[in-house]
Amino acid sequence: MLSDFDRLDTGALPSPCYVVDEQVIRRNLDILHDVGERSGARVLAALKAFSMWSLAPLYRDRLWGTCASGLHEARLGAEYYGGEVHVYSAAFGAEDLEEILTFADHVVFNSCSQWLRFRERCLAAQRKRPQLVFGLRINPEHSEGATPIYDPCAPGSRLGIPEAELTVEALEGISGLHFHTLCEQPFEPLARTVAAVEERFARWLPQMSWVNFGGGHHITAPGYDIDGLVNLVRDFSHRHDCQVYLEPGEAVAIGSGVLVTEVLDVMQSGMHHAIVDCSATCHMPDTLEMPYRADISEADMPGVLAYTYRIGGLTCLAGDVMGDYSFAQPLRVGQRLLFEDMAHYTMVKTTTFNGTRLPAIAIWNSATGDLRVVKTFEYTDFRERLS
């Protein structure tokens, strides 16, 4: 973690509750701003990873805008964050696209067929708003991911256009290309991916005025080769005379947040169990999708410390389990636990399965100690999602 959450007064919070340290968000945004200033890239916040708009004022003098995966994220970016609004979707519905064309700056299509279907409508909107430009997502057919569910270059992928399917006709009206192949990765996979793009799409790059390198860049993580990234962007921009965009998502929020939860029950059933008032499937779904084991503050791997428990959520799903953890002291009902690094891809993915209460959302300033709850959820939030 990049913040000292040991100093957080969890007793002052409802449970469960996401807590985000605004000082770490500032730190991450400052690093991303520096990358943009030094490299010439325009750095956008990927709202799909972290869209806590209460903190949007911190973005306005640090990043160049936002990128979205659909209408609602795009509207949030336009209404709260400022700067450029970029939108990509695996497929656009006609009504959503009609609205997007009234305020977006970049609209990126996933297939030649969608672009050709909507091209005349798009170019008509562009005549009214000349800042509106269009791009195509390409598939470099170069995999760097280790987890198939997160690999958009896997065989048979629906994401992006292979070079063999691009045509001169399809590129009429297109000013840029977009690729997104990474997931929480360091600089070296990006460098290899860019080389693959330059090799496969060499004949198309000279006619592009911008290229978007997508997201998945762990730029703010300790040890990331920032100078390597800066030099890569500079060299690419110079070689191809184009504007480069970066779309970090997790990098904005990495190390900034925890999920505070409370132990509801301690029981024995073949082993020691602790049931908490949050849920892996509802509140931290990536721990099941990736899958990965989230760290708990002051806990260790099973068997390392004196007392080992299987930590489980409160839903009826048998697999709603966070994992096995050991603690120096026995867990007790009412005790608060902190799941670490729980800002990105948590709030944006939460569900109310079983009618489970969504965690409250709080902002903490680790420099001043100021702590405020900015959002709580009740029965009506569950009810109004249904009919």
C-alpha cells in the first residue's frame, strides 16, 4: 500500500466501507501528469477502473481528460472531470451513439462494420463539431497477458480489428488507431506491443494523426520504468508524426484504498471460519475473476501466524470466500479488518446479490487526518435496480 492506513480510525466508519486516501490519488495523478508533460502524451483517466467523481477536481489540472467504455461513463467524464472525452465500445447502440456524438471528442469503433454502418451519421456530427474525430481499435495479435479472460489478443478475440481486415474504404474518415492489450503490466510488455503494432500496421500509420496506446499500464506502481515510457512515446510520436494517448485506469488509484469490513461470526466447520459483512462476489469480484488473493492488514499466509481462519462473505454463494489468512491473535466478533488496495475495479463492479448492502464510500486525507463519508447505500438502492 502507498498509504499508512494503520492510522485510520475505522471505528468512525460504517461497515462495510471503501476508504480512499486522496493524498495517494494526488500522488498518482502527479506522476501521470509528469509522464504527459515529459513525453508529449495526453494522459486520460480510464473511468472503467475508478470513477469516484467526488475526487474529480483533483484531475482537472493534472490529466488531459477521461476515456469511457459507453454512454454513461462518458457522460460522467464530461459532467465532472473536464478535458477531452474519449469513448470506445465493443459495439454502439444507435441511440447511445447519437447522444455520444453531441459531446465526445474521440469516438473509437471496434469493427469496420460498425464504422461503415454509422459513418455518414458520424461525419454529419463532425461537420457541426469539428473537434469530433473517429478511430478504430486494432488487434496487434500480440499477447502479453497471462490470464485468458483479460487477453484481448487471444485467438478468436472479438476486441479489435486484425490488420488483414483493414481496408482503404474502412479508413475513410478515420484519423487514429487505438490498441489496448495490457493488464496491470510494467513497461516492457508495452514496448514489445508497440513494436508489434509498428510491424503489422506499418502501411496504415503514416495516415494517422493520433494513436492511442490504451490502458493496463502500471505507471504509478513502484519500479515502473517511467523514463522508458517517456522515451518510447517521444520516439513513436517523432517517427510517425502523431499525437499519442495513454489511458491508465488502475494507475490512478493503485495503493489508495481499503475495504473496511467487520467480523460477524467466528465458527468451526472442519477449520476455523470468520464471516464478515462484505462479500467477494459482490464487493471485490476481481478476486474471483482473476483470481487473486487480496491482502488483509496485519494478516499473513495461512499457518504463518498463530491463528488461521478462512475469511468468507455473507452471501449464500458457497464460493464467496476471500481466502485463508493467519493472525497473531484470535479474531473476535465486531473486529474490523482492512482489505488492502481496494479502490480500483471494486466500486465500479459492485452488485447487490442477495440484497447485500453496498459498502459506503469515504475519503480520508492521510496528511491532515480528515475523514468524511461521501456516500451510503440503503434498501432503496437495491429496490430501485429492480422492478
